[in-house]
Amino acid sequence: MKKQSKVENPQVSYREMLPNDFSAIIALGTAVHGAGYIDDSNMNIWYNKGLLKPHGGVEINANFVAYLGEKLIGFRLTYAINQWEIDSWCSPKLWLHPTDKVCYFKCNTVDENYRGYGVGSQLLKLSTQAAIKQGATAGISHLWKQSPGNSAVKYFTKCSGVLIKEHPERWNELSKQGYECPACNDECHCVAAEMIISFEK
């Protein structure tokens, strides 16, 4: 597919993610990350992990979308504290934060034609603000080091992200289950950079 020319100073609108965004999110996520990464089977699960009612109060949504007119150009999925599993790809002893106060930045995706305008950074900022209201003091993520120009790690670093540990083969098992990594011909051998952002200054 031919890459479009960049839009001059796009007027992007941001809001909390809603279920009626799911089809557009799956389409954009598949285009950017490859087939099998995000689909109908996991979209609702991932979305619900970002919803939390602190102390039984008003529900806070840590998932956000970015639109240019009616076109979805970006989205951020974030898991609220205590609503995600700390697995073998995580290094909690190195976080310097209580594990029950750390959210998980699951997925940040921006249409390639609208990168460089701060869309990803703004989505992260909005999710961070929501995560703090949910009770988080920090957030971790696994950044795709093989992204074009290592852009994922560079952007997260610019947003105060600090490298914790590198994890080779992070998505290898997922690729054996049908995920088609856009950087690998067969099984995925990409490296994930485990990074953390501390919200407390």
C-alpha cells in the first residue's frame, strides 16, 4: 500500500476509548503490529483491564484514542494497577515501586502517516493521568526494539522512560500461535525493552 504524504498540522481530537472504537482499533493495530496481535478475541479483555473504580468510586478509564475527523489515527491501551499479571518477562525487583502500584502500558499505536506530531506522547500523557487517578505511582511497558529506527524505545525514553532490562524472544511464543511479526519472516525473534516511567517527582 502506498504511503500517504504527511498532513500539515493535523487537528487531532483525543478521548477515552469506547467499545464502538474496537473495529477501527483492530484494523489499525493489525496494520502496524501484524496479524494476530490484536483481534476480537482479546480486544475486549485488554480494554476491560484498563477500567478501575478506585475505592469503589467512579470508574476511571486508562485507555484512549486519537481521531482526525472520523479517522482513527492512534490508540493507547493501559492496564490498571492489580489488573494484569506480572510474568517472567517482568523484573519487579528492579522497579523500585510496590508491584500493586504499577500499571502496565500495553499498547501504543499510531498510524504511520501521522507520526511525528506528538500523538503517541499525548496518548501516553492521558493514560498516565488516568493511571495516577487509579492509584498508580509508575507504569512499565515492553517496547519493541525492532520497530523502524527503534522509534518505540526512543519515544518512550523521551517521555521519561528508563530501561530496566532487555528480553530477547519476548513475542516468540505468540508468533508460534499465529502472530505475524512485521519484522521477522517466520518466528518472531525481536527484543523487548522493559522500561518504566515513575510518576512521582
